[in-house]
Amino acid sequence: MPLARGIAAVMIDLDGTLLDTVPDIAAAAQRMLAKLDLPARSPEEIRDFIGKGIPNLVRRCLPSGTGDAHTAALQNEALELFQEFYFEESGRCTAVFPGALEGLERFRDMRLRLACVTNKAARYTVPLLERMGMAAYFELVVSGDTLERKKPDPMQLAHICDEFSLAPSAALMIGDSANDVLAARAAGCPVLCVSYGYTEGEDVHELGCDAIVESLSEAANILQRTQS
């Protein structure tokens, strides 16, 4: 794996990397669809819709084939409903992935600077991190609406590197999807993927990351060996 010595910061994705948020997202989506008298989606379908932000997830949940004007109105109504329902559901059934907290502890013990970078809006991101006992680990949280553009655009990662005064090669991205890999490659950052995340139906082995890890604690082991 081409991880150079000198990694000084770790940037970590939220959904599918730190936290299993599918149960809460699925619950909000099912409530939205029921309110609109639309067919339900399975949790497996909704899992594959996660990755490019809430508006995209909502659009994917809706049936296709309606007229443009009706589609736009339906999408707007659905988005408002989902945002309301997800604000209520977020954190209720979300779970911490195995090894995530241990990995964060190890990164902190290694004196690495930590940032959470996600396409989820800040109104959900910060309360969720606090509720799950993770907020204190992160020096910086960059959400999907923090900047003009979000993953797979490199803007969020470049912003973190600027805030930390680090070269991109010194900031490791850890994520679970093509969004994370594409953003890291465009920003010039090394990137690891977890094996268990939300890949929008893609095979994690085909994403082109530097390595695949089973947990954040394994990622910490790799970094410790590389840095020693």
C-alpha cells in the first residue's frame, strides 16, 4: 500500500464508515413514502441509495416515469417530509461499527488530527456525533452543506488540509464508497476503504482505494506500522 510516512491527520466518513445509519434513514424514508401513499422500499434498496446526500437519496426512493412538473413537485414535498422525519429518527437505531471507537482512540493516542467529512447536512451530522459519543474526537467536522461542493468533489478534503496546514499526502481519507475514493484521488490524499460500508451497489474491491480494512482499529494498526 503506497502510504508514505508522515501521515499527520485522518479524515473519516460518517455513514457506512463510523456509523451504521441505515435503520434510521430507512425508517424516515418509509414514513415519507407512506405519507405520500407511495410503495415502500426495502432497507437493502435504501442502503444502496446512500452516498450522495439526502436530496439524491429521496429522489432515488421515488417512483420514476412521471411528468417533469409533477416529478419536481413530488420531489420537493418528499424532501421536506424526509428531512422532518429523519430529524426525529436520527440516532434512534444507529449503531457504532465494530472497531470504530477503538480506532478513534488509537488515532488520538497517536496524536493524529481528526476530521469527520460527510455529505450529510450539518443539522444531522453534529447532533448524531454527539449522541453517539464521537463528537469529542474530531477537531473539525465538514458536512455536506459546509462548503459549496461535497464528495466526490475534492473541496471538502482540500479545505481540511488547509485548515490543518498539511499537504494532502499527509492527510489520510478513510471511507466506504466511490465518493470517498474519487474525492481523495482528486485532492491528492491517500485513501482506505472499510469492507462493510455503503457502496451504492458497487464492489468495494473495484473502487481503487489504497487498501481495504475490516475496521478503523485495523486502519490504526496499519498507520502505526507505517509510521514506526
